[in-house]
Amino acid sequence: MKRKNAVLVTEDDLLTDLAFHNVSPSLLIEFSEKVVRPHYGGSITAAIQDLFQKALSSQEPLLVHMPPV
């Protein structure tokens, strides 16, 4: 008889690096100057994490009303 081992996964286990392709230097510079530097202390990682969270939280009411697939 085979034993099944429980595997606990934490958020830290799921951290990943992202690569962005086909983003123009001018767009990245403008984003850094207008958003990252003044609002996130220059941390592009913090800016992206916060923007992801804001995008998801703005979608929550829509997700509640969507039927399961």
C-alpha cells in the first residue's frame, strides 16, 4: 500500500521572477518617473505587486457573479 505524503505549500514557495518582453525603454522610463519613483520609493517590484493587487481587488465583485466553469 502506498502512503500519500501531505505537501504544504506557502506563498514563499511560489515566488517567481518575471520577464517583460517588447516593452519600450521610453515606456519603462516614463512609468519609473511618473509612478514608481514618487509612489513606491523607486521600487519597481513594489509598484508591480501593488498594481496587481489593485487590479485583482477591482475585479472581485465581477468574480463573485461569474458562474463556475
